[in-house]
Amino acid sequence: KQYCPDLKIVETTKGLIKIEQIREIRKEIELKPFKSKKKVYIIDKAEKMTLEASNCLLKTIEEPPYYAIIILICSKIDPILPTIVSRCQIVNFGLVTSLKIKEILLNKIDNLEKDKAEIISKLAQGSIGKAFKLSINKEYFIRREEVLDYLSAISPGKYGNDIFAKVEK
């Protein structure tokens, strides 16, 4: 959902960012901001752009309008065309500690149980975005309980407890 007319977030469609999505940016970017001083375009998972999309974007980032900000977010920079990278200001973000992720989840999500926040914070591997996605994935916790129940049923004794403890971590 887009809440601000001067903000556009481009996300992958079927795992890719396609030329049509970039063409839409090129068309919209020519219009001045509606409410803000700037127009912001965020391309999430920029490394998933097709070659055609990348070449199309290159034309836009070479000479963007003064009021436009284009942000490329990626987990890997290598797949992005060097000509695009050379025109970008690179900002590296570190991973967030699981303790901080747990704190954020408990503050932002109503009625989230502490034990679930603990599990999510470890599974998120330092990514706030991944943590929020996991927090709404009820299916994961159902499956997790089923696996833990199954392991406790088939693994009695000392070694079973060791296996169960490792899975719980």
C-alpha cells in the first residue's frame, strides 16, 4: 500500500524487478512532488532487477530531477550493474542484535508473547524486516510446535532430551 503520493516502494514481482516497474518510475519521476519537497523511490531487493530493468534505471539515475531521491536496497551489491553502483552513494548497515530485535518486537507488536519474541529474534539473523515477517507467520509457530511434540514423543531418554534442547535453541 502506498500512503504518501510522493513515496513509491518497488518490490519484486515473482522474485524479480522488471523493466515495466522501472518504466513506471521513469514516468512518475517527471511529475513534481504532490505534497512533499521531495519524491522518494525505494527499490527493495535491487539486486533482483533484470538486466533490462537495470539499464532502464541507469538512464534515470544519471540525471534525476532535483526533487527526486532514489534509494536502492540490496543484500548483495555484486549483481547490480557497476555503472549503477558508481552513481550511488553506498551506505552499509550492520546486523541488529537479537536482544535489540526482541525489544523492538515487544514494543511494536501488541500482545506478542516474550517467548515468541525471543524465538523470532534469533531466527531473524539480525534483520528487523525478517523479524516482522516471522512475527505475522502463524503457520511457522504451529509447525514448530508439531515438530517439538513429535521429537519429544520419539526421542525419550538422555539423547532425546539433548536433541530436544538443541531444537528448542
